[in-house]
Amino acid sequence: MDKTVKALLSEAGRTFAEEAGIELKDQPAALFKLLVLANLLSSRISADIAVAAARELFEAGGGTARGMAKLTWQQRVDALDRAHYVRYDESTSSRLGDMAERVLEKYDGDLRKLPLKAERDIGHAKELLQEFPGIGPAGADIFCREAQAVWPWLRPYFDELTVKGAERLGLPTDPKRLADLAKERDLAPLAAALVRVAKDKKLADQVAKG
């Protein structure tokens, strides 16, 4: 079982935040970038395109709540288009603008205040995340899976999708038992890897072969 986890982390253990060029820290800009990424990954679009769209938006100046709010609707659309995020570009541009405004209004641009509002209760935190335009249950799961890297109180965070990936590889589906198979610092990469396996049977077979 440890061999499977090692192979999984080696093959697919890169967080989506890393792929989007986010150096995840418990800091306002990094946390806002993660929220943007969770928003983009929530649409029915490939993860690669969502990650590319996040990079384009950050490059255009949308890496903070204030920066995203300052971008015009068209500037956000253009950034999404450059990443070929074209199917949902217009509605997503509006949602990202509204989301940035909400982060500014409710958290003064600093998502480090969210755990305090949620009293570090995971269920409450997910409810607060879903108050942001474009973030539903799937988006809240994405955010929490990745944020566990910098918010220890979320650990271990394995949602239904990660459990599906674990099932595919014959790994424990109980979050605590699954967490016991990896170092604490590897929980977010493990969750990301399990998501990839859940969505890609070929990858699952590759990992299973070791």
C-alpha cells in the first residue's frame, strides 16, 4: 500500500496550485489566487485549461482581490480567451469580478479572516466559501483540498472525488486511514493526485503497475 502511495505521489503528486504557479502560503494574495483557481476548476472544462486561465489572469493583474476588481470585464474575458477558456469566458469574467468585490467587502481582501469567521469548523468554512459567486460545493472542495497545505486545521481533507481515486487504487477510503499513508506535508499533493486518478483510468492503471 505504501508502494502505491509512493508511486502515486511520484506520478501525479503535484497540486493544482503549483501547476498554476501559485506559491501557496497563508497570505492574502496566495489565498485569493487559490480561490480564483477553485472558481475556474469548477466549470466543466479541462483542468489544464483552467490552470492556464488562472496564470493568464494573474499575469494580467488579477492576483489579488483588489487587482481582480480593477480589471475591466473585457480584460478578464481577454485573459480567459488567451487560455482558450472560451466556452464560459463571459459568465466567468462576471463571476470573478463579483467574487473579488465580495472578498474585499466581507474580508477586506484577506481570506486569512475566513478561518476565524468559520471558527475553524470545516463545514462552516465550506458554507462561507460557497457565498462567493462561482463557488459551489465542488469549488469549496477544491479550495479545501489545496488549502490544507497551509491550513493545518483542514487536515486531512479528502472529499468524494479523492475517495473515488483511492477506491480505484485499492487504498483506504476512510480519510484518517488514507492520511496515515502519507506525511502531513504530502496530504495536499496526495489529494490532487487522487483527483487525477479518479478522472483518468489510464493514469490509475499506470500507478497500479508501479
